[in-house]
Amino acid sequence: MPEGVVTPPPAFPRGEAVGRWEGMLRFMRSAGFRFALLFAVIFIGASALFALVLWYATAGSLDRQTDAAVRTDALGLIERWREGGPGAVSEAIADRLASDVEGTAIYLLLDANDARLAGNLDRWPPGLPPEATWTFGTVQREGAQIEARLYAIELGERYSLVVGRDVAEKQKLRTLLAEGIAWAAVAAAAFALLGAAVLRRAVEMRLRPAALTAQAIAAGDLSRRVPISQRADEFDRLGGSMNDMLERIDRLMAGVRGVSDSIAHDLRTPIARARAKLEEALGEQTDAETLRAAMEQGIADLDHITRVFGALLRIAEAEAGARRAAFAPLDLVPVLADVAEFYGAVAETGGQSIAVDLPVRLDVVGDRDLLAQAVGNLIDNALKFTPSGGSVRISARAPARERIDIVVEDTGPGLSATDRARAGERFFRADASRGTPGSGLGLSLVRAVAHLHGGDLFLEDASPGAPVRGLRATIRLGVA
Amino acid sequence: MRILLVEDDAEVARFVRKGLAEAGHNVEHAGNGRDGLFLAASEPFDILVLDRMLPGGVDGVRLVETLRAQGNRTPVLFLSALSAVDERVKGLKAGGDDYLVKPFAFAELLARVEVLARRPTMDAPATRLRIADLEMDLLARSVTRAGKRIEIQPREFRLLEHLLRHAGQVVTRTMLLEKVWDYHFDPQTNVIDVHVSRLRQKIDKGFDRPLIHTVRNAGYMIRAEA
Amino acid sequence: MVCDMLRLPILALVVAAPVFATGAEPVARVTTDSPDYCRELAQRLAPMPGARTEPARSLAEDGLRLCENGNPRSGVARLRRAIRAARLEH
């Protein structure tokens, strides 16, 4: 598989025969499965927490109620002991037993010789220690063994008291609750698995278009794009990004093709021309002087070709965005002022004037050298085509928050609309300029630099409708 | 001057050696990085001219890094077919002093070699630069010739200063573009020529002898003799 | 709280214990589920001032009858309610 291409999740049905075990392993490693597992774990965890809280609130509450009742009862009896000794306690016990409508009270009072003084137990519950302890014990009622909550106390010198409650009913309730929760757990687990499966399928389905497209592209069909649904959700955004990436790759590849085309086709011409001149010089009856001149011309031609090649490379570099890594924050105003001054000398010689209209400061993030070269190219063109006495105006503005416009206007003949449209093409030279030096790459570079900085190049008439149209070239930059 | 040339391409090496020898310099040649490193480390040279892409495991950048790590401060001029700005920066960061892209005109190479190997003829801390009857006061930003004060713009001032600091040496157009304007591109038209011509109007015209000379196929030079 | 959850198995063990615990002490028995206690409650009720008024009287009657017919637990419960009702009257 080519590098850098997204491999679709292996959970997709491929229609190939894979070993059962292998298939299972891959299934378990799939992100869809892991998501589903996560969902199931969270769901079951939540259910368990819920059950715990429910248990605490119900069964736990029942227990707490029972204990509170026993404690109050015991405290009351201890009070009676303090007031009136064993006799008072016995009386109290009998009294309470007589009004125990629920039928759950348990009492037993033993004296120092373990003789029964009061209560409704026939003996001290086996295994129940005599000190102040809380336990659960068993007692017999009507032949059946039931559980009871028991509290044993020592009264005074070796009198023992047991206060307790029959918790059989409560136990039944608890059992009921536990059963209910167990069934609920089973249902929750089933639901978790079902939900997980549904979730996994949903994720799979949403991911399918992107994965299928990636597969197709990896197989070689670069024209494919990810279909976007109307939902505008994260998957759509992913698909959109993938499409943007593919568009960019397409553009880059077209650019590369374009450069190779230019190099192959358009450089052949100057190379052929240079060669022809040299060959010509060889052929005729020429003296040393003419030969020498021909060689010098040959060198000049080769230098020209080198420069054209260098310019092509620079344009390709700019278009590929490679130099964006070297961007730095800078103030555009001194850069523009310098370039204007640089070409100012040329303007002086040509009888033209350069006017500069710049704000105090314009901050931008970009490549100083490329920007200087781009603006320089525009000024160079303007000076080339503006007659003596004309003027060139350089200005810069930030018309909106994310934009900077650099404008170079001249008072030359301007470009026709058709020429304007084609001006960005490599090696395009408008008819009027065919006699002038230059390779026709200047505007290509300006456009490439504008694109690199997140903007574009615009060409229009400086004074439309006027007898002298002039050209207005605007480099629009995005502000970082 | 003693120059070490480390270049694996035989034709280019021959061409460069011949040219430098004709210009009066002593040229040693190594065909690969290892030999070059050995020579550079063991003998004193005034300047090293290195190709970046060298066979044998030690390329130009590594060579310079090793030399600099050893404390060798000999000036280094890189020759390279790699023109991208990242490559230039890499070469200079490794310790190189200048970077020339192939193909190059020999005059360019010669001019840069001489400028690098012989540090500016006028020392940096100087506040006045002078040649013949031309005087430049760097503090007052004034230029006078034969006692007469000459009006000069800031950029022209820097241009003249650069020429004066390299008086007697050839300064190519590319060098001026890089050092005076800090531009690393090729302006398709001869803007530099226009600037020099304007400077000449101011400081040479009307005086007894011209100081700024054009060196054919190379660049410019400021010097007192004709 | 966790102990609560373990109560079920503990209960099971405890209930089953007598099966395994051969020779262990017999379990304490609740003595207030017997006809004897029924009569004891009736005797306690009789002297009370509200014993003859409704609902105490009919509750006591029902209680005693249940006790005689072999449902001592329900009988005891009725009699206890009778005692409670009688007490409330005064």
C-alpha cells in the first residue's frame, strides 16, 4: 500500500477468505469493536452503580431502621434497669411483648445463674457473646429457622439482656430485591451488548464512504472524492478535509506536470536557438573576432537559459508551498519602500516617476525575499510599459482584518481583457511586449507568491474608459 | 593565495583550477570529501572552495562542520547545484561563509573568492573610508571628493561604502544585490547597473579621474589607478 | 454495605447449617407463638378498663378463637392489637 494513505478499518467485509481465528483477532482490534466495548463497559458500570445506590437506599435503609429500633429499645430497658433493677426490666419486657403488634420483638433477660427472668426466648442464643455486641443470629419460630438481629448487653453484675428483632420479612424483601436486580443486570448486559453492536455498526456505516474512497484512491483512481452527506458532522468534516487534501494533491501534480511541460517545451526553444547560433558561427568563413563574439553570445544565451530555469524553479517552489515553513513576521512597509527605491533609479533613467503611498506599518507573516521579488516584478513591468513622463504608483492597504492589498498602478497602455486573463500563464507574453527582454515568467511568479501567502493576483484597468488605460496590479495577501 | 578546491566533477575542477591559477593563486585539489578534509586540516589555506555534494561519505556540509568543530576558521565558499533557500541556509549554518549556485560565471567565483579570502581592505571599526581624493565619513554620513561635498541618498551611500570596503576587489552585481539590498533573487533587468551608473554621475563626473570601474563580464571595482 | 449483599448466601448457609451441624447446640426458640402465651395475653387484657369496649373485645375474641384453632401466631397478634386498642381508649 502506498505510504501516507489511510488504511480502512479492517472490520469491513472484504469478501476475501481469512482464517477464522485471524478474522476474530482483527475484529477485536478494530476501533469499532473497541468503541462498542467502551460503550458496553460504561453502560454496565452505570447500571451497577445504579443498582448499588438502589440497594443502599432500600435494603440498607431497612437494616438501618431495624438497628435503630433495637438500639432505642435497648436504651430504654437500660434506663429501667437503672431505675428499678431486674424487676423493672422484666415488667418492661412483658409490657412491650404484650403490645408488639408486628410480632417481631425478641427479648431475653438472664440472671447471674443463667436463669430466665423475662423475654420470649427459651435460651440464650448459642454463639452469642454476652458483651455489648451486634450480631445476626438464628431463632426458631413455629418450627422454622429464621434470622434475627440481636443486641446483647451485660446489665450490672452478670445479668445478661438480649434485645432483638425478627428480620425474616425484611430478608424476604431483600431476596426479592436481589433477584430483581439480578434480572435487571442480565437485561442490562443484554442491552449493553445490543447497544454496542448498534453503535459499532453506526460508526462503521458513517466511516464507510471515506474508507471506500481511500481504498479506491490507493488502488489508483485519483479522481475519486469522499461523498459528503448533509449532516455536516465530524465524519463529514473528515471527508471534507480528505477532499481538500486530494484537491491539493491534484493541483500539485498538475503543477508538476505544468513545470515539466514548460521545461521540456519552452526551454527547448532558447537552447535550440543558442545551439543554432553557435553552429552557424562554426560553419561560415569566420575570423577569430566573429568566433569570439559568437562564443560570448553563446555564454550569454546559456546564462539566460539558466536564469529562466532558476525562475521556473522558484515559481515551482512557491507553488508547492515549500517556503511557507520559512515564513516570519515582518513589517511590509519598509520592504515595499525599499523595492520602490530600488527601482527608483531605473525610473529616473527612464524619465518616469514612482510615487509611494504606504501606511505607517503593515504587519504580515511571509517571505520577505519572495514578496520583494513579486512587487519588484510588477514595478519592473510597469516601468517597462509606461512611456517616459508617465508614472507608477505603489500603495498598500489593509482593507479588511485578514487582508492586505499591495497595488502597483501605471499610466501605460494597459492590457486587454483577454490578455489580462492569460497573463498568469507561464511564458505568456502579450503581443506588445514581444520585443522587450524578459522571459514571460514575471507574472507567473507574482501569482505563485500571492497564492503562497494565502491570496491572489488581480489585474484590471487603472483608469477604465480613459484614453490611457493603464494597468492596476493588485497582490492580495491573507494576514496570518 | 593558497586555495583548496574540493570538487568531484573533473571538468568543473579543471576549469576552476585553471582560472584561479591564471589569476595568480595556488590551487590544491581533492576529488572527494575525505581527502579534502585531510588536506584542509593538515595544511593552512587562505580559502576553501567546496562542492556540496561529494562522494565518499563526507559531503561538503559535514566537512565544514568537522573543520569548525576543530577550531578551523578558514573561510569557506560552497558551490552547489542545490539552489533552494533551505539548502543555502543549511550550508551557511554549518559554518560556510558564502554560497554560489551552479552554473556560475567564473568571474563571479573569482570575485567572491578574493573578497572572502582577503577580508575587507578597510577594517570595520573605521569611521572614515578614503580612496584617492574621495572621502566618506560614516558617522556624519557625508561624502566629499576633492574637498567638495556631494549630495548622496542613503542607498547610494551604502553602495559606495560597500565598494570602498572592497576597494581593489571585484564586486559582482549579485554580491551587491545580496549585501547592499539583502535580495536573493535575480531582477530580470539591470537595476544594479542603473544604480552604479547614478552613483558614478555623482562621484566621478566632473572630477579628474574615474574611481568606479566596470570589470567586463564580472562587475565593478573602485580603485585609484586607472 | 457489601456485607448486606453477602447476607443472602450467609442466610442460605445459616439455614442449611443445622443439616451440617450435627451435635451442635439447638437454636433458641421464640416462646410467644404458643397458645399458652395467648392465654397470658388474655389474662393481661381482662383487668384493663377498655377490655370490654369495641374494638378490643371482638379482637380478643377473634384472637382466642384463632389460638384454639391452631393459629397461635395470628391469635397472639389479634390479642396484642386488642391490648393496644384497650390502652388507647384510656
